[in-house]
Amino acid sequence: MPTRDDAWALLCQYTANENLRKHALAVEACVRAYARRRGQNEDLWSLTALLHDFDYERWPNQEHHPTEGHPSSGVPILRQHGYAEEMIHAILGHADYTGVARESALDHTLFSCDEMAGFLTACALIRPGKTIFEVEPASVKKRMKDKAFARGVSREDLVKGAEELGLPLEEHMATCIEAMCGIAEQLGLERKG
């Protein structure tokens, strides 16, 4: 299987946007935390998360076409680079519109961490210090009720993600916050000063 350096190079080749790269890193941290907690293959899970949106910038797929655009357009590239079918299945499954059912623990974890990492980043950026260390599950739940805030994030998917993990929403939030705190500097969400 390709290394993390290989995966990072592939992500950077297809994704120039710094915020999309940071999103990939945030999702990677969250998914890795679950792999560690559940005794799964951290490297496999981590690479899956890092690459889940690698084709998004090039083929955004706003129409949600099931077989064209993100994430389907990236599949041949991932296969060409030797990534495992288990990874590819999870990447396809993280987008409901592909019709690929989430079956494995990796599938469910990637789906649940994708939207949550994006929402937590938005929550951090409106805090006075713009840091993930200021984000708490209670304030995240309040923000979920504000439909104008981070409107691109599906509240239904945030809830469904925790359900697919078999966890209370607050526990899922706390796990992801802790994971993101571990790489806060890479995410640009570290404590300042």
C-alpha cells in the first residue's frame, strides 16, 4: 500500500486549496482517533480519510451525479496508485448520492467524521481566539440549531454520523475535538500568542 507521504503528494497534486487540504487533515485526525480506539488499522483508516476528497476540487459534482465527478472520478486514480478496495468503498460511501452502501466500520467512521470535522472547524473560526481548543460539544450543539451558520453542513448528517457509530452526538463531537486539538497547528486552529 502507498505510504502517507504518497497519499499527501496525491492530495496536493489534485488539491491546491489550502482549506480543502486542512479539511483532509482534520478528517484524517478524527478517523485515526477512532481507528486507535477501536483497534483498527490506523494507517489504512488514516489514508482513507486523507484522500476522501482529493478529487473534489477538480471534479466538485454539485449535481450529485452518482457515477461522475467527486468521489467517483477519483476512483480510477486511486486504483492506479494501488489503494485498497476497502478504502475506495469507504470513499464512495461517504457521499450518499453514489448509492454505495456504508457497510464496514471504516465506511461509517469516514462518513461520520467528514461533516463533523468541517462543522467543528467552522465553530472554531468564530471563537474569539479562532482555536479548536475553545470549542466544546455544548456550544457545537447550539450552533447546529442556527441554520444560517455553516449552512453547507448537513445537520442531519451530523446526527446520522453519530448514530452510525453507535455513539451519543456529544461523545462523537468530543472525540473529534480532541483529535483536532492534536493537530491544531497544522489546521491553523492553534492557540495564538
